[in-house]
Amino acid sequence: MTGGVNAVALAVFALFFLAVTVMGFLAARWRKPGNEHTLDEWGLGGRSFGTWITWFLLGGDVYTAYTFVAVPAAVYAAGATGFFAVPYTILVYPLIFTFLPRLWSVSHRHGYVTTADFVRGRFGSKRLSLAVAFTGILATMPYIALQLVGIQAVLDVLGVGGGENTNWFAKDLPLLIAFGVLAAYTYSSGLRAPAMIAFVKDTLIYVVIVVAIIYIPIKLGGFDHVFAQASEKYTAAGAGGLLPPAEGRWTYATLALGSAMAMFMYPHSITATLSARSREVIRRSTTVMPLYTLMLGLLALLGFMAIAAGVKVTNGQLAIPQLFESMFPSWFAGVAFAAIGIGALVPAAIMSIAAANLFTRNIYKDFIRPDATPAQETKVSKLVSLLVKVGALVFVLTMDKTVAINFQLLGGIWILQTFPALVGGLFTRWFHRWALLAGWAVGMIYGTFAAYGVASPTQKHFGGSAKEIPGIGEIGYIGLTAFVLNVAVTVVVTFVLKAAKAPEGIDATAPGDYTADTAETEAVPAATLRPGTSPAPTPS
């Protein structure tokens, strides 16, 4: 922050924030259903969104405020290594094009609201379903917290809340207000709120990045000067210039691959997917998602620009907000800050809804209240979505921000361990339900303990997500190593259990479910389509 409150930027930021708040509450009337007291309506927007709404919604929950702040911050601090997010988003889209339409079809046909719903129906196992739900909630909590960290970074640069000596309530009051507004319109409008706001959020982000990629280099003397300054900094720091050091290339490659596999395992990504009105909507939306990768590549270049602009910050997460304030006119800095702030509200809303749906469908309904009505499910989900946001807020206000970042990295390791049950289950029934549970447990335990043993200059434990790969000797992404162990255990235990003729559970799905589109699913009897009323598998 350059000193004091940036009044003009703050006014523009507040104007946009007020506009999206109004939109959030008005969204409750947008495509208002006849019966809003169901998870299909509140948690999935009535499964009615078309191609562009779905595209904006998927982009809204994948490209978050944390992405906007952290990707260029990583480039600012570590050079080209921070670009790993660009190749992993290139890898992820062909991957999701193969399995998301199948997940949409089977979920639409059986009324599945969560990934854990599908896993239970496919493998006939409540325990495996619980493991998937638990992992999803656990991995999502720090992700929500980081959206609030993004808002807080913007507020810090705007000069809102006072200095470090200000009492905690005055300092955090703006964040508390933003949280309260987010909680209120999410409770009121459900998924319709972030779907409507995503239009504003993504438009602002595209405008800011296009202006930044043209305007800032001109002010700094061109891209030649930008890259030269960045190269000098990295060489002086012993980072090897603009290219990743040779010893870090295994880490780069495994982190990109593992992150690509984990990206659409997160519950909020699946929630946005299941809100689409047809299988073709998913296919069309995923074909245009690479536009966000182009945006991400340009966004990462802002890290080099922050170096060339002489931005000096102790907290790397402030580098890009500080760059915007120092380089843009105050009014456009406000627009840029609004893009980051709104970029936090959209994914935070979707994440809290997704976590609440997992709790309601796969913990509350399966283990606490099996006879819960659709209205009761919706009420519980609304309340849990509030509790999830409160938990994230407490996390942000009481813990060091680096802890939140490291827990989010741990969340990526955890959520990747649901890949065999979810993606594997979409293509084959060969894996045994108990073997999948055993593999999941091994992956979770190894990944957690391996990450616990990673130290950094500022932390003794959970200091990163890379460690030596057993048997290879190279440093690689812990999540991918845990995933390989997970799959190995799953395959071996499946062979053993099949040889022992262990009960495999009932598959509630049929081959045609995975390719069905809207017209075909509507032809299925109503009892099959109602959430929770698909053929009940024998629980394990």
C-alpha cells in the first residue's frame, strides 16, 4: 500500500461489490422454480443452465481470486516454475471432456447431487461414499479460506481496516461485512447467485488482464525490459534465470500432471457440471474452457511485471494488488480490485454449496436421517453452507495466511485420492469397493504424513507439496506419488478380494445411463429420477 486509503479505488470497488450483492439477492427470482425446497433447485440451479452460463460458472469456480493473486505471485517469487498452472490447465480439458459428460448423464438419470452419490450407487457402498464425501469437505474448507485471503489482500492494499496496531474488530470489519453479504445471498439464492455473478466476475477479469498486458509493459518500457529485469532478479537469487532449474523439472512435471487430475475432483467443479441442462452443454462448455488457459498464461506474466515495476512486498500475495495500485489510475485500480474481490465471492459461494450438499446427502441422509424429505435436505444444506463459511472465516482470522496456503496444497493431495473411485467408476466396475476404500486410505495416510515431513524456511511441517519419490530418487509432487500407491493397492486388493469371492455390492447403474441425454433421462420413471430414490444398493 502506498499510504492511507485509496479513496477513488475504494469507491469503484464498493460500487461493483454493491452491484453484485444486489444481483446475488435478485438471483433468487431468476428462473424461479415451482418448488424451490429441493437440492436440485437450491444446490444445482434446477439443473437448467445452458452452455454459456455453465461455461462462466465452471470458469468462476476454477479460476478464483486465489488464482488471480497466487499464480503471478508464484512467478514473482520463483520464476518460470510458477507457470506450472498453465500446462496443467492444458492437460485437464481433454481429460474432463472424456468423463464429465458420462458423470452428467448418470447423475441426471438417477438424481445424483454429489460425486459421493454416484460412488454409492455404482459400488453399493456407504463407507466408500462417506470417504469420498469426507475428503471433498476436508479439501474444500481451506480452498474457501483462501478466497477470503484474496479479498483480504485487496482490502490491505486499498488501506481499509487500519494498520497493524488497529484492534482486530476494526481491522477485520470489511472482511466480516463481505462474508456476511456472501453468506446471506448464498443462503437465499443458492447456486443461482454465483451463476449470475460469474458473468460480471469473468468479464471484469478479462478486461483487467487485456488492459494490464498492454498498458503496464508500455509504462515499463516494453516486454524486453520486463523479461530482462526478471531474469536479472532470478539469476542474482540463484534461481537459474527465467527457466526452471534442471533439478526442479520432475517437480514441475508431476505437479502439473497431479494438479490436472485433481482439478475436477473438487466438489465445486462437479456442482457446476451437474447444474447443466444437457450432456451436450457439458461437451460444448468444456471445448471453450481453454480460453481460460489463455487468460491464465497472460495473468502469470504479471509476476514478471511486478519485478520490473520494482514492487517490494514481504507477503507475495500482495504483489499483484500492489502492482495494480502503483501502475493503474486509481479508478481502474478499483476495477482491478473488484475483479479480484468478486473473483473470490463466486467460487466461495459454489464451494460452500458443494460442501453442504456432500454433508446433507452423504452424511446426514445416509447416516443420521435416512427418511429426510427434500425440504429437510435443503434446509440442512442451507445451514451447513453457513457453517462452512463461518469455519473458513475463523480459519483466516485466527491462523497465519501461509498455513492456509499450505493446507490448500494438502487439499489437492487429498482430493486426488478420490480419482480411482470417481473416474475409474465411470468407466469400469472391475475395482472392488473394499479395495477402493483401502487404496483411498493408503493414499490419504501417505500423502498427509509425507507433506507433514516437508519443511520450508518459515515452517517446520507442511512446508510444501513436493518430496523425494520412493524408488526413483527425484523430487516430485506428493499427491501423484500417493495416487500411484492408491491405485497399486486398489488393484492388488481387488485381485485378492475377487479370488476370495468377497461380496461386491449392487451396481444401481446400467451401461446406457452413462451416455443418456436429457430426453432419454426424462423418459425414465419419476421414482428413478427423484433425488435419493434410485435403486438402492446394498450398503457395505
